[in-house]
Amino acid sequence: MGTSERGGALDRVVGKAKEAIGKAVGDEDLAAKGLLQQEEGAARDAAVSERARAEAARKAGEQVYDEEMSEAAQERAEATRAEQERKAEIREHAREREEAIARDAARREQTVEQRAQAREAAVEHLHEAALRRAEEIEEEAAEHARQARRAEASASELDDLQEDAERGR
């Protein structure tokens, strides 16, 4: 099941589990991904809610339009021109409201996406820093091993010199 097919609640639960497991085992990357997934779930729920509100607003606009059409039919004989103006205003208002809601929902979705991208970049940065630190530690361990081998060689030479000195007494 792809991310777009899952509900926001599932993303929040799975994200919470990842965060808890990551914290429990000391995996900051997993914990950060869990937080990100929780936020994505919340954002997905918010987007679904925004779409539902937009749909309700559209239906409300259609209902208003239908009511106005009914009234206009009763008054058509007296005010044909007034009826046409009212219909045009209602359509324009409904269209403007739908456009405003769609723009707002798009802005919110864009903000959520930008936040998700920023968090993903932060997680990637942390991951890269951890990899660099691991490489540094490996290099330090290799240097310590070289120093230990040199120290063993020096100790062996000293032992040999001491043995030679004791034999020469």
C-alpha cells in the first residue's frame, strides 16, 4: 500500500512506533523519520479535511444557486433582468469562494510539502554527519592499531636488547 493510499491516522501510528523504537535503540535517524511520518499523517488528515470543507462549500454554493433559481422562476414575469443579474452574481460568488478555498488548500499542501522536504533534508544531513563520524572513528581506530603495533615492535626490540645485555654480563 503506497503512502497516498494510507490514512493519516495510520501514518501517525506507524510514525509514533518508529519514533519510540528509534529512541529506544538510540537510532536518531529512525526516530526523526518517525516524527516526520507523524507530521505527514497529520498533514494528510488536514488536507483531507480541507478538501471536505471545499466540497461542502461547493455544495452549499450549489444549494444557494438552486434556491435563487427557484425564486427567480417565480419572479421571472416581473423582473427577468433582475433574475439574470442575481444568477450571475451567485455563480461568480460561488466560483470565487471555490477558487479561494482551492488556493488556500493548495497553499497549505505546499507548506506541508515544504516542511516535509525540509525535515527530510535535515534527516539526510544528520545521517551524513553520522556516516562521517563513523569514518573518523574507523580512521582513529586504525591509527590506534598502528600505534599499538609500533609499541609492540618497540617493546620486542627492548626485550631483545635487554636479553642481549643480560647475556653480555
